[in-house]
Amino acid sequence: MGELLSTHPLKLLSVAVCVILVVGVLNRRRKRIHIPLMLTAMGIDVGMVLYLEIRRGVVESIPHRPVTPLLVIHILISVTVLVLYGVQVVTGYRNARGRRSAWHPLIARLFLPPRFANLITSFLIT
């Protein structure tokens, strides 16, 4: 537990995002809870990506650091997660407006595993 507490705050924030996502999924039938939780998780995640790029220049730093297979996997997973967030926002908005789409729950099932894989790989690459 002590090692987790000494972990970089962004990694702890990523853990919090995953917890929020799980709570949001568990409340998927309660729109007043589900929607704000999922938007909060997405906002935090996108904010972390922006922070990492603006403050730490992670994309520009790739050519200057060893690119391991794990780092490549982490990057691919991260991009996939961002794309799936976009799909979920569009399909979720349509569902909230009453235009039911079977895509939203289907993409949700495809979204959660890569998001958790992103979390795991972020701990492994440091």
C-alpha cells in the first residue's frame, strides 16, 4: 500500500477514473447518476492527456526515449480509449435524447477492457 501512495498523482487519478467508470456502469439505468459520472471520468481522462502533452510533451519525447513494445502497446491502447470515448459520447447523447441505439452498450463492453489495460500498462512502463 505504501508503494501505491508514493505513486505519481496522475496514476492515482487514473485509478479514480476507473472507479468512477465502474460506478457509472453499475448505475447505467439511472441516467441522472450514469451520465454525470461518465462525463466526469471522460473529462478527467482527456484532461490528463492534455496535461501530459502540454506540460510534459509526451508525444514529442517519444523519439528521445527507448520505445519498448510495452510503450507501443500503451500508446495504442490510449488512442483506442480516446476514440471510444468519442463514440460513447455521441451514442450516449443520442440515447439520452430518446433515440435508442444498440451501439452504446456494445461499445461500452469494448471500452472498459482497454481503459483498464491503459491503467495497468501505465503502472508497468514506469
